[in-house]
Amino acid sequence: LELCPPEHPYRGMCLRNLGRNLRKSSVQTAAIRDLEKSVELLRRALKLHPIGHPDRFSSLYESALCLSLRHDQYGEASDLEEAILLGREALELCPSGKPDRGVIL
């Protein structure tokens, strides 16, 4: 992220990729701080991937995964509700026949 300043066109992608990797790390190590940081980074990525942006689907998908995982850890209903909303939006961006549709289902 240090090499990709806030105005850089790939900033959102860098945030999403780091968030995804921290989510994976949290699963491997059970480090809850990695999961919390992942949720934060993915929220920032979503702000940079508004409706119509080509990377919005992957940011929505990763955010939904992280929130679902955090719900599993803490049992917060709001995390699961948000994960469902984001997952539904991701599904809308993925029409039938598109390879990514099976992943989100």
C-alpha cells in the first residue's frame, strides 16, 4: 500500500488483495486481528469500487466472506446481515453462465 498512494488507480485492488490475504491468514492462524484488519481494508476497497466498477464483484465477494467469517467468530447478527446483502449484490453482478456465479452461490 505504501507504493500505491490513495489517488492511484490500483489502490482499490491493492486493498482488496491485502484484505483477502489477511482473511486467509486469519483462517490459518486464528488471528482475529487479521480478520478485523481484513474487514477494514475490504470496506475501503468497496468505497473505491462503486457501482459500475469492474472490480466491484470481487470486492463484494471478499467482503461478504470476511463478514461471514467474523459472524462465525463473534456471533454478531449484523455481520451476517451485511454479508448476505453484499453477497446478493455480488450475485446480481454475476449473470447465469458467468464462471464466477458458482463461487458466489
